[in-house]
Amino acid sequence: MQNGSCKMEYTRKRNGRISIVIFYALTFIFSLLFVAGCNESLQPSYKRSDIGSIDELVPEATGIIQEGLADENPVVRVNAIEVVAATKQVKLMPKVKRLLKDDFVPVRFAAALAVGDLEYSLAESSVNRLLEDENKNVKIAAAYALAKLGSTESLGQILEAIGSSDQSVRANAALLLGKSGDKRALKFLYWALQNEDSDDKVRFQTAEAIAMLGDERIYPKLWTMLISAYHDDRVVGVRSMGALGTAEARNALITMLDDDILEVRLAAGEQLGKFGDTAGEPEVLDVFTKKLTSGLNKEDRERVNRLTALAIGEVGTERLTKFLPRLLKDESKFVRIAASKAVFQCAMKN
């Protein structure tokens, strides 16, 4: 879910060639394989007063995330972990800690990141054991967590990984360097961005990581992503502009509210919400008032509903939050998890 989602690899055919979307976004895209779309309209028949305050939705949202952490589907577990980390649900970290031993690599990866993001010291010994994990991605996630917990040597393991010949490891190392907040990593990130051996997923993730570190030199690269002919590239560009967080980036995001593709508009609305800008509210509201999911197949409907929930969490206006009760009861687990994230975000703003 950003601004945000353990990275796994996803490929798509583009006019006869394969284009690889960044590893971190797969939990969003791969979740489409597990769609259980909603067949009824999201247009609610109740008013704001019918649902009371957002705080009243928190127990239901918490239950959804707890169920997600224990779900048999590993992609659901990854999504739930990411919500715990993004919304600082420390009370759920004991459950996340147990997932450091999960059989599924992306689950261990996401759990380690959550420990680092929340600086959850109670899991330090468990994360330390992951330095011996058989998977390199999990090892560097553990190194990131330990660095956030105060280890001065751990960042070096991630810097070394940015030069890996394994493109997934390189992309994940870029992500972790961006999340580290350490601007000394910029020279390594620019090396990966410009290296001819880096593939699309590495370049996309590296550009976003540089944006996360606030380096405005990356703006032209992000702009080329926004004008790509491929809408999923534009979505990545939108998220990266949100990470950059400058006035120029905000202006670029406003232009994306006019994009031909609904998913891009929703992503732009979500990122603008991070600026405290509610300009994307009409685009999100249109999903309900204009019934934009009507006629979509299950996969597309699930994807739109999920993006809509994520946008509501960032925009947070009352005109939008009134739709959260319905989204919390969507047939798709991924939509319910995204709606739960929105509930937590809105509750924190109150």
C-alpha cells in the first residue's frame, strides 16, 4: 500500500517485450492474482452521521489486520505487515515478530522492514538471526532493521548489496538505502541508476529511493516517468514525486489528476494527500458518485477499490471517509486491508 508495499518481482508484457515493475510494488500487483471482487455498487445509502466518528471503525480495522497477519495467503500477510509498519500499530508487532520465521521470503522481508521502521527493539535478537538467512534479500532487510536499531556496521551490508549482479537484490538494496535517510548513500544510488547493467526495476526503485532522500536532481528523471506511455510507469512516477515532496513535485502531481487512466488519477490524489492537499478529492469521489467500477472485471474492480481506499487514507476528508465502512466489508481481503490502513491514518489525524 506511500507510500508504499515487501518487494517482490512482477513482469508484464509490453508490445512483445518484458518490462519489469519494481520489486516493492509486487505486493500491490501480485495481489490481483487473489482477487475476490465486489459485485455491488460502492454508493452508500447512509449519511456521515450514520457511522459516527472514525475512531469507532478502529476496532474493526484492527481485527482485519490481525486476520491478515494470520492469513494462509502469504501475500495477504505481507500487505497486513506493511499496514502495521506504515500506521505504527506497535500493539500488533508481537504478531509481526513471529512472522520473521515465516516460510515465505517476502513475508520475512516485510517483517524485518517493519521492525526497522518502528524501531521495535523487542525483536532485535530475532532480526539478528536473519543475518544468516539463506536469502540475500532477507539478509539486507535484517541489516536495515539493525541499522535502525543503532548498529553502525549494518548499513555497509546494504551498500555492498547495491552492486549485486542479482537485480532483485540490487533493487531492494536501493529501497533500503532510500528508507535509511542517510544521504551518504546517494552516490551509490546514482551509480545503480546510471549503470548499464541495471534493469528497469532497479532504475525505477533507485529513482524513487533518491527521491526519498530528498535529492531534487532526480526530478527530471521522475518527470520522464510521468509522461511514459505506460500507465503503470506513471503510477511509479507519481509515487516517487510524492516521496520527493517538493513544491515542484506537488505541481507535477496536480497535472496527473487529468490523466486518462483512473488508477493514475487515484494515485496522484493519494500522493497529494501526503502534502495536505485535498485537490484529489473529486477524483476519488467520482469512483462512488459516478460508479466508475461498474462494468469492470473483478481484477480491475479490486485494483480500483484498493487504490481508492489508499487515497481516502491520505486525503482524509469527511466526504470520502464516509465510504470506509463499505470498503471495510468489501469481498476482497486486499481492499479490506487498504481500507483498514485508511481508518488508522484518518484516526491518527483526528
